[in-house]
Amino acid sequence: MTVFKTFWKVVKRYKGTIIGFTLMLVIFGSINMSSNDVTSSFKETKPDIIIVNNDNTILADGLVSYFKENANIIDVKNTERAIDDAIFYRDASYVIYIPDGYEDNILNGGNGNIEIKSSGDYTSNLAEMLLTRYIKAIKVLSKEYSDKTTLLSKVNNALDENSKVELTTKINTTELSRLSRYYNFASYTLIAVILFIICLVLSSFNKETTRKRIVVSSMDYKKHNKYILIASSLYSIFVVILYTILAFIIFGSLTFTERGLLYILNTFIFSFVALCMALFISTLVKNKEAVSGIVNVVALSQAFLCGAFIPVVWLPESVIKIAHVLPAYWYINTNDFLAELEVLSFTNLKPIWINMLILIIFAIIFIILNNIASRKKMVL
């Protein structure tokens, strides 16, 4: 129990550091959670287009009317330079040239010989889809109706049968995304505060005089490591509980839903990996001055490479491959997966169980390495 009590006595000296990292999580974690809008409806996008009508017939006017209802028609000077400028500056994404003889060509079973210009973006693809849909409809119906007015009426009726878009998801994707980003950023502060504090505390045990006392005492290295592991585990649990309370303050009841509890479980496992890593590093490093540099390298490298600071979807493929060898990658991967998962079931959660198992394997590796390093130091 002497080891256990001494551990907590030293921890109290560094409570300012714990508070500092916690404030960092609150401040920068809040900045990282930028979105507050909940998507609950679908809004159709209308492309910005230019129409150059050189036919001036009933069917040509019908095509113009169709696009007035389904797109934003931009009024520009009828010159190629003005049109090209509109495309270049994205004032319009699509240009439709209705040629002279369009109506006659349609009535004779043709496609109207329409020419187009496109910016190539997604709104231009939407405009092209609208044009293709209209031309197909009028081409088919022109075979049944010879009267132009009747033909236009039938075409408009056919194209007015729009599909209703309804969002069926029942989860609050925006809040879950914010919760995921909170825990993702917490991976940095967890590693930093656990590694920094535990390494500093244990550096006191690794002083030459203290280590010699342990060597000559009746306590073997395994028992010593057991007490250190218990005290460190309780400290890590305290940190996770503190961060969970902060999450509850920010997100409310969402923190303790089924999905929220999985975030917490994932964080507990990751914190255990962090403390095992800290125990191993503290066994190797005696110098307190070196601890700060090592913590910064370990914590910041994982934060940048694994998605704590920059979302994984924005990282290069080469960086993601490197991140696979770091524990934080599997922790953050679980958080991101939970934010996107529609239905919670044991089968759907299989990737999460695998990620957690990988984290546990990381922890076991660090424990084994720590025991090996401790035994060699005891012999020396």
C-alpha cells in the first residue's frame, strides 16, 4: 500500500496539468464541433443555366418554360464571350442552345439537335439530366400527339410526376457527428494527460535511491508493477469519468444512450492502452525533463496522423496506412463508425468489437514490454 499511497500523493502535485489539459479539451474540442444544424428535410437544388433560343416556336418555348420551373435561368448578353465568362466565373453551369428548326426536328422523330456547354460540376450534371428527361418525353409523346399544344400539355403532365423524398433516418446525425468529434479530440488529451502525469509520477519511483530501495526490499518487480498498474488504472478511470461528465454537460442525455455508452466503453479501453503505454515509457525513461518531449511526440503524432485534429476523410491514403500501427487510429475509427451507423445490433457492431480487440492487444503488448524492461532493470 506504500506504493499506492505514494502514487496519489505525487499526482496531487500535478493537478494543475490535469486541469490544463481538461480546459484544452473543452476549448479546442468545442471549436472542433462546428456544426449545429440538424438535417430533417430535403431541399431540391436548381442549377443555374443559360438558354439561347434560336427557334422561337411553340415547342422551343415549351422547353424554355420547363427549365424556368426546374432551374434558374441566368440572363446574360447573347455573345459567346459573355456566355463563356458566365461559365468560367460559375454564374452559370450549363448552356442550352436551341437551334433553328428544333420544332421540326422533334416532330420528325429527332432529338432537336440541341447543343450544350457545361462547367462539368454536379449542377451541370443535374441540368443535363433534366434536359435528357425532357427530350426523351417529348420524343416519345410526339409519336402519339401531332397537335403541338396537346403535345406540350402531355409532356408537362408526364414530367410533373415527381418523386417525394423522405428522410427515413431516425438518428440525430449532426449531434452524433459532434459527439464523435468530441471524443476524437479527447484521444489527444487522454494520451497527453495520462502519459504526462503517470510518467512524471513514476519517474519519482525510478530515481536511483528509490529504485535501490525497491530492489533490496522484499517486494519483487511483479508485485511492484501490480500496485503501480492498479493506481494508474484508477487515475485513468478518474480522467475518463471527468471527460464523460464534460460530455454530458455539452450533449446532455445523448451521452448515456446506447450509442453514447459505446463511446464511453471505447474511451475506457483506449485510456487503458494509454496508461499501459505510459507505464512502459516510464520504465525506459528516468529523466523528468525528457518526459515532456516524449509525451508531445507520442500524443501529437497520433493526433495528426489518426484523425483527432484533421478528419480521416481528409488525410492522404499513405498517412492512413501509417496510422494503422497506432492505437488512436482504431479508437477514432470506432467513433466515426458509431456516428454513421444507422441501426445498432451485434452484427452491425462487429467492426467496433474488432477495433476494441485490437486496442486490448496493444495494451497487452505494452504490459509485456513493461515487465521485460522492469525485470532487466531490477537485475541491473
